[in-house]
Amino acid sequence: MTVTEIVPGKTRIGWIGTGVMGASMCGHLIGAGFAATVYNRTKEKAQTLIDKGARWADNPKAVAEAADVIFTIVGYPADVRGVVLGPDGVLAGCSQGNIIVDMTTSEPSLAEEIARAAREIGVHSIDAPVSGGDVGAREARLSIMIGGNKEAVDALGPCWEAMGKTIVHQGGPGAGQHTKMVNQIVIATAMIGICEGLLYGYKAGLDLLTVMKSITSGAAGSWSLSNLAPRIIDNNFAPGFFVEHFIKDMGIALDESKRMGLSMPGLALAHQLYLALEAQGHGRDGTHALELALASMSDIDWKNR
């Protein structure tokens, strides 16, 4: 299949999913000169994009009918399946030569299934999950992990550059999703260490902001430590990424690991701790809210410390 050149001001984009990250990402594309048609289950969450000139569509099929490249970033694999493969989904509205880009963190097998279905009607399908949270989305500094046809991936360069800083083509369909699983596995166990470290520092009577000055530039340094530990200290548990979505990601990684015959005890522990956090009512908080669950195990009221 040939790939049409993608040019701001000429190529029409569609965007489905205007949540914590999606609204910022689509906003960057509009700012780069792309005309956009948008859809979200709750129209109010798309209003900032409409105010920037985006057109509203009533369903994913209508988005695809008005676009050359259609981006999706929704919650769960079931949402991806409905939005892309459903009767009023993206594929139902696509024309030959369109490109679908799913930026949801989803199942590698579903990415492969969508790619096969798209190929049958002359459409390219790319899986491109991201890392960087709400801050990375707002500041266009996302890491974008990409799977799919190289020619189509390369043609999307102007779009990647408008949204991200680290843009890597990992391989064929599903490779982007597998790479995101690696990312989530690393983050899951690292977050336990960050939360336990802060808990230890508090109980030892240290000033946690002073502690941060020492450890962020040393071997313990990481994006999560630099960006999320200050929020924990400030009792700011607003989501850059929802706990309930992280639980979904870990579940996918555990299922894939089982299929590959891998033992993942650290990931399994993190999954259980986050399930406990969700049971305590924090499913819609940010992933760094794990501090609250760990603190409660030691009979510490973190918010009122």
C-alpha cells in the first residue's frame, strides 16, 4: 500500500479520546497546523479543542469519514475494539489509504488484529502507546513507542514531532504495545521503591524535600522520582495517569508474561498493591497515590502527617 505524504495544513486528522493526555496531544497537532475532527464520549471534555477550531463528530465512524489520519487514545482494550472495529467504528468510516494510529496502551494481540483488518481494506494501522503522563503530554515531550509499517510510520513524522520528544519505531504491528509493557513493568516496581523510600525518610524524621536534593541526581534518579515524588510530598494525588488504567496495563503485562512462560514476581506484587489501593477508593487518583496504601500498612495517615 502506498502512503500519502502527511503535511500540516493539508492532511486532515481525526482524534478520538480527549482525556488527561489526549486533549493536550490533539491540541499540539492543531497548533502545528492540522485541521482536526474530534470525538469523545463526553463532549464537554473536547470543548477546549473545539474552541481551538476542531470540528465535532457524533461517533468514531464520522471522525474517520472526515479525516486522512485517525488517532485514538481511550481507556481499555474493550474501548479500542469498539472504537476501531465496532459497527460505528473507525474502520467502518475509513477509505483506502487512511492511517489509523492507536495511542492507547492496549493488548499487543489486539494491535495485530486491527492491523490485519485494516490491511484488508487498504488502510494502515499503527500502534503507538506513549509514556510521560500529563506533563509530557502538555509539554510535547512524550516517549512514543511505535509498531507498524515503516513507510507509514515515517510519513507520520510531522505528527510525532508535534507530540513527542523520543520517537522510536520498534517493529511491526504490536511491537509498540510490547515495548509499552516493558515500560510499565519497570515503572510498577520502581514506584514501590519511591513510595517506600519516602515513607522511610518521613519516619526517620528527615525533611523530604532536602532528601530529594540528594537522591534525584544520584543512582536512584528517575523520571518518576523527579516528577512524582514532589507531588507525593505535597499530597497532590491528581492523576497524570489513573491507578485504574495502570492496573489494566499490569494485567495485560502479566497475561502476556504467562503466555510467554515468564515468572514476574515483582510485577505481580505491584499489581496486588495497586488493587488494594483501588479498593481503598483511589482508582481515579494518580499512580503515585500508592504512597497512601503503603503508609496505611504502617498505620501512618500520610495526608495528615
